[in-house]
Amino acid sequence: MRDAFGAVQSVLVLGGTSEIARVTVAKMVRDGHTSRVILGVRRPDEMADAIAEIERVGATDVSAVAFDALDPEAHVAMIDGLFGEGRDIDVVILAFGVLGDQETFESDPVAAAQAASTNYAGAVSAGLAAARGLRAQGHGSLVVLSSVAGERARRSNFVYGSSKAGLDAFAQGLGDSLVGSGVDVLIVRPGFVHSKMTAGMDPAPMSTTPDVVADAIIDGLAHRRRIVWVPGPLRFVFSGMRHLPTPLWRRVSADA
Amino acid sequence: MTGPTITGWGRTPVSTGRLTQPTSVEQVAEALAGASSRGVIARGLGRSYGDPAQNAGGTVLDMTAMQGITAFDPESGVVTALAGTSLGDLMRWLIPEGWFVPVTPGTRHVTVGGAIANDIHGKNHHSAGSWGRHVTAMTLVTPANGIVTVAPDSDPDLFWATIGGIGLTGIIVDATFRMHRISTSTILADTDKTPDAQSVMDLMTTGDADYEYSVAWIDLSSTGSKLGRSVLDRGRFAEVDELDGDARHDPLAYDARELLKVPITAPRGLLNPLTVRAFNEAWFRKAPKRHHRRNLTIPAYFHPLDMLGNWNRGYGPAGLLQWQIIVPFGAEETMHRVISELAATQVASVVNVLKRFGPANPGFLSFPREGWTLSVDLAADVTRAGPVLDRLDRWVIEAGGRHYLAKDSRMRPETFAAGYPRLDEFRAVRDRVDPEHVLRNDLARRLEMV
Ligand SMILES: Cc1cc2nc3c(=O)[nH]c(=O)nc-3n(C[C@H](O)[C@H](O)[C@H](O)COP(=O)(O)OP(=O)(O)OC[C@H]3O[C@@H](n4cnc5c(N)ncnc54)[C@H](O)[C@@H]3O)c2cc1C
Ligand SMILES: NC(=O)c1ccc[n+]([C@@H]2O[C@H](COP(=O)([O-])OP(=O)(O)OC[C@H]3O[C@@H](n4cnc5c(N)ncnc54)[C@H](OP(=O)(O)O)[C@@H]3O)[C@@H](O)[C@H]2O)c1
């Protein structure tokens, strides 16, 4: 159960190797006394070090389970199984995703479809299964890592951007479907984050760090917000960008 | 599932459950028999601050429709009341007959069931103990044994597990308890202002035995030379010949009214360190240095907060919480450290109370025991209070103290377990009457009791 300050006791991370998720979980454990952490990852047997690290900062019950966004049958069964154990999960974080390379995608449409399946379809099945578990439990939050890239597709990464646009719309609708269930959905829209996903890339303006994203997630959970932008002012930037005439948007988005 | 959002008086934490209002023992039994894996819990008037009277994803039985007195002996003052009866109604019905509730909390809007399940205490703990001491029998519906009547000598383990058992041993249907004889409804109150915490504790130690009721309001927003200054209020019920001429005609008159309601949720930040300090300053100044033998009514003396309906909304959208702890006698040093830390960090709000408790009863999870109890109000949006309270929790536990479940909405499972060494005995009784743990609430989940 969450306490009066919004601190979380147990968390399930899907995409448990994500850098943003790793920093978020560490903060939850260290400052918020989260004691139970379940990491859904593609290679659970390679998680010993990551588990030890989370235990070191104070969690008492840390485990890794197999999760592949591209295998919906298996991951839905896994999520149902976890909720079926009868121990509550306060927060589920959907942190998996692939950025990929736009040029490669254009020459390899199958690879592009796979990225879209990971980012969008994988989140649809995992998100619906998690929402079902949380709803039956009568409380909890689902955190969805969306992106500003979904706000308006840009030439340089529209495969990724469109998958995030689909994910974002899905998360909004899912949140609406959960009104009155005691469960809420927190949509997180970061800009450029310095993580292994963006390693070696030139940072976009207003770039940020996993640390800042983690704080925004924890604060958003405590205040039961629906959407958070990281950094916050991106919200205003994009409310402008959305309405730019197309030729102008093409120029601006190519520069950034 | 979809259902109403349920919270405690602090309006946090929040969960959703199926809320039903049984009107008979049969319906209570049916609710237990038909429970889902998320279980069932009883709810009284929801005056606990945190999460004991809610059950995420499960069933919550609103017991307030099962109310009224089923037996009353005007000679002995022994009454049997349905569990949903409020203490306010008992007062309305029985004060004119010369009987007052044996124990009253700071609000009369609590039920008999809630009074038992939290083993509530009042300003008379040093002279009368907590609610459980006055109960002679109760009827419970338990998952394993159905309807049972328990008394201290018939099944003492189940009896004392239920006193303070936060609803986890069965649904209480009715209870029989002794009321307290009074000849007037007037309190003769003595007020003494003291400059610091040590002097108020000294006054209580030397003088509480002369009073039925005693409690101190303590300023937790001033530091330096004003640190821990207090206003001690003590009193007893007056005899008829101590009343003014007019009042003697109707010595048991009782009129409890709500003067106004807080109509809307206050904006964020209404209570900030500045306004809190100003309030405390005004309160302290208003109190006379020493004012003895004041005549006060029952509502004015016991339930001043009830004059403001749903005042909990005054804390803004984030809600509020309370932190109430006890440290045993001999751990005064810890109490002083706690008080100075609260003042230094400015996290406390306006309603802060210090009291000296008398001996404990055998309730396995009953909160009161001999020592000093401090109850502190906080606004939940002051999230920096979290780490401060975590630190104080450690001091309290190290001193052999513990936390009151009726007020808690944030302690850690290990803090709870450390404060209640008889938790395993409680669990053993609970496992006997509820082996499948049908009875559950959010508090039990949070504190890992189920
Ligand atoms: C302004 C204010 C002042 C207060 N002052 C004091 C004080 O001075 N001293 C003190 O001790 N407390 C005090 N309290 C706390 C209050 O007395 C307790 O929380 C009390 O238990 C509330 O009773 P309720 O009927 O509202 O119960 P709820 O809060 O609805 O429920 C409390 C517990 O009782 C259980 N319960 C309720 N009915 C039944 C039943 N029929 N069968 C089985 N279990 C049941 C519930 O499951 C839950 O675990 C105060 C609260 C407020 C808001
Ligand atoms: N970094 C940014 O600039 C940025 C900006 C906005 C939004 N986001 C979003 O934030 C989330 C976290 O990103 P991050 O920055 O933390 O990047 P990251 O460290 O690369 O994390 C993404 C994780 O997704 C996992 N993953 C990829 N495909 C998977 C699959 N099929 N099944 C299961 N897991 C899979 C990867 O796990 P493996 O270890 O198995 O590869 C990887 O650890 C992502 O959704 C991302 O799109 C990131």
C-alpha cells in the first residue's frame, strides 16, 4: 500500500534494465522505503549485480522475472501470475523501449515494425494486463514512459515518434478507463535524456538526465498527476510546436 | 473493480472497495461467507486518520445502520448497544439519565465498534483506562466460528485480541459496557499555563491523581525560550451543589450542536509554518495563566473540534495525518528530544496534545500503556515531514515506545512490529478465528499483518 506521503511499498518494472527505471527505483528504495522490487527483463539470469545494488540501498525483496515486450502471450501470463499471488503491487512502470535508427528502419521495414511492436504493441498488452491486476486490487498506479517525440512526428525519428504517439494515446485512454477504480495512470513525457538509449547522440536542446526524470516520476506519483513533462517547460514548448505550420516545423525539428 | 473511493479522516491514503451497509447479523454473516480474495472489513464513522477502515478491491461493511441500544440497566449503567451506535447518540440518550460514556475521544462521532477496535482512550486514561476496560461482553461474527459471544472470562484471548484488533478478528455486532455515573453535565475545569514541557509534565505527575480528566495542549511551532510551552486542562464532573443557581434546575442538560461546516476543501498552503505559528501564539495567549473552577459544557470541554463539521477539509487537497506515539515512564529524555525536533523542523500543525497514561490493559494490540503520549497533526503536503517522522520513529522504538494505529498512515511494517511485541500472540488468535484471512484492511496490508 502507498502511505499518506505517497511513498510506494512495492514496484514492478517492465524493462528493468532501463537506465531511467534503474535510477527511479534506487530513489524509491533509498528515500521512500520501497521494500519490494520486481524487475521484468529479457535476461533475468544476468541480473545478479543489479539486484545486489538495489538491496544495498535498502530493498529487502528484489527479484527478476522474464519479460519480453515482443512476446505478449508470455508476458501477459507473467503479469497475471504476479498479481495472482495475492501480494499487492503498488506501482507498475512501463520502461522498455527502443529508439533505433531511422535510416536503418527505412531500409529495413521489418526492423521498423519490430521497434513499433516493442514500443507500442508490447505496451498495449503489458499495460492492459497490469491495469487488470491493479483494478482488481483496488489501488495502484501505472507509469508509462512516453516521449515528447510522440507529440509531433519529425523527419529524423518518425518510426520511434509514431510508436510513442500511439503509446501516449493508449495510456490516456487507459487512464480514462480506470477512473473510479482507485487506479491511475501517470504519463511521463521526457525530452532528450542522457541514457544508454541516446549514448553517442548529440543532445537536443533542454536535454535532461535520468535523475531528473526519476524525481519527476516520484513527484508525479505522490501528487497523483496524470501527465508530467521532463523538464517541465517542455510542456509549453510543445504546446507551441504543435501549432507551427508544417514547413516551419520541418525546419525547426530538423535543427533540433 | 469500480466503487466508491474510501479514505480515513486524513483523506489519505485512498483506495476503492465495494461499500455495503448491512442491517442485520445475517447480512454480516453472508458478507463474510461470500467474500472475494480481497476480503472484508467493518467501517464505523471513518474517524481513524489512516487506512484501517478501508479495503482496496474488497468489501467494506458500513456498520452505521446497525445502531441503537438493545438493553440498559438504569441501576448499574450497563448498556448493550449495536456496534454502529455513535458515542454522540449514547451521550444524547443517556446523559439526561445521569450516565456518561466511560471514555470519549476528541470527537463524539465514533462508533462503539470503532471504539473497541482501536481501544480508544480519552482524557481520563490515567483514572479510567481505555475503552476495553469497560466492556463486559461482545457479539462477534467470525469467519471460522460464525456468531460468538465473547467476554473477558469466556474466551479471554479472543476478547483481548478484539480490543484494539482493528477489525481483524471479526465483525462486532454489539457490545455491553459500563457507562460512567454523573450527577451533572458540567465540567469543573482548571487551566494552568506552563512555560515548557518539563513543567507541564511535572504538574501532571504530581497532580493528575486529583482529576478525572487531564490533557495538555503543547505548542510545537515555537523554539528557543518558548519551546514546549503548554496549556494544561484538567477537570472533573461537578456535583449539583457546585452549579450556579439556574443550572441546578436542569443539571444534566445536554446540547451538542455543530456551529458550522467547512464548506469546501481549503486551498493548498493555507496552513503553512507562518499561519501555524500565528495560531499557536494566539491559542497560548488566549489561555489564562491560571484559571481554576471554570464551568464548561461537555461539548466545549471534550469535543471542541466537533463544533466545526468536517474540519479535515481545512488542510487542503492533500489531506492531513496524525502521528501519535507513547514512550514509557523513564524515557522522558526521548520525549524532550522529540518535542525539540518537531519544533526545530516546523512540520507539526496546530492540534498537538500531550497526556500521561495510566496502566495498560491486556489487549494484544492495544496502544495505551503507562507513559507519555504525544499526538501531532501534520498537513500531508508537507512531504519533508516524512524523513523527520522516520527519524523520530527510531527514537520512539529505541525508547520502548510505539505508535497508535488509529492515527497512523505512514509507519513502516518493522516500526509497527517493534512497537507491538505481542503481535505474534494476536496473529495466533486471528488465525484461529479467521484462518483464511478473510478480514483484511489496507492498514494490515501496509503493515504486513496479513
Ligand atoms: C477529531 C478526532 C479526535 C480523536 N481523538 C481521539 C482520542 O482522543 N483518543 C482516541 O483514542 N482516538 C481518537 N481519535 C480516533 C478515533 O477515536 C478512532 O479512530 C476510532 O476508532 C474511530 O471510530 P470510528 O467509528 O470512526 O471507526 P473507523 O475509523 O470507521 O474504524 C476504525 C477501526 O474500527 C474497526 N471497526 C469499526 N466498526 C467495527 C465493527 N462493528 N466491528 C469490527 N471492527 C470495526 C474498523 O475495521 C477499523 O479497523 C480521534 C479522531 C478524530 C477524527
Ligand atoms: N533516453 C531518452 O532520451 C528518452 C526520452 C523519452 C522517452 N524515453 C523512454 O523512456 C524509456 C526508458 O528509456 P531509457 O532512457 O531508460 O533507455 P534504456 O536504458 O535504453 O532502456 C530501455 C530498455 O528497454 C528494454 N527493452 C528493449 N526492447 C525490449 C523488449 N523487446 N523486451 C523487454 N525489454 C526491452 C531494454 O532492455 P535490454 O537490456 O534487454 O536491451 C532497455 O533496458 C523508454 O520507453 C524510452 O523510449 C527515453
